[in-house]
Amino acid sequence: ADVGLLGLPNAGKSTFLASTSNAKPKIADYPFTTLIPNLGIVRIDEEEIVIADIPGLIAGASEGRGLGDQFLGHVERSSILLHIIDGTSDSLEKDFKTVISELKKYNHVLYLKPRLTVLNKVDVLSKKEIKEKSDILMKLSRSKVQCMSGFTTTGTTEVLRHLKMAIKDNIISNTKKIRSI
């Protein structure tokens, strides 16, 4: 896949995949709805991007807790990582750090992959909350944060365009240094 989706359970990874691609992943409001990796093909500006969705990562996933360790290899082969954060979470910083920590523990090369951080579920947040939460994520990721709602598709086109450009940049540069996009 060109893009590997990362996030905690119920961050909105499968909803994003379903709303932007031809994929029909199972979506429900309980953790670990995704039991197998799902692939979707997205068309953006006359180009195609292949996106891989894996089960949500939890603390300890890199050591076999939950389903994450079984599927991190799928996103390991992706060019770019899309880290989706649930904007309705009361523990935004912890959520971000949990996923990043599991990437580091699982495989340092996976951690070094370019990644885009996205604040999801902005359709249920106020403008003030979006600004505050985006600022927190920008500080943590040390890069610009995209905002979207996978459910209403608000901002998804911008996220896809950003991914498309990042894929092209990654193919051109193909470096091994840490890069947030």
C-alpha cells in the first residue's frame, strides 16, 4: 500500500477508508472491529492511492497485546503513514504517544517512515476545541496537523492531496531520516 493507517481502536481509520475508497470495512462503535487488514483504492485528482487499514494499536501491541503486532508488518511496507487521532478523546497526548511508542518498539524503521498526523472527528468539535487539539498535536508531532471528519468527509480531500504529494516526495527523496509531513 502507498499509505498505512495507524491509530488507536475507534480513531476512525476504517471510516476514513470507507468514505474515501471502494473498500467496505466493518465499522462499529466498539474496539477491534477491524480484525483483518483492509485495502482500499482512492482516486484523487486523477491518480490512485492504495491505503491499508489495520486493527487499532494499543499499549503493548508491539509485544503481542491486542492484534497490532500481527498487522504492523502490513503498514511496514507502506510508503507513508497516516496517524489518525480521535478528536473526541480526553487523552489526546497519551493517545498520540501510545501509537508512536509502539511504532518505535516494533521496528525503528517503521517509526522513521514519513507520517501525517490527522485530527479526526472534527465535525463534533467546536472551532476552539479544534484549534486547541491541533496545537497539542502539532507540538507532539513537530509538524503541521491536518483536520478532518471521516464520517462527514470534511477535510478528507485535503488529507488525500497531502498524502499524494508526500508519496511523490518520498519516492523522489527516498531518504531514511525522520520526517513528519
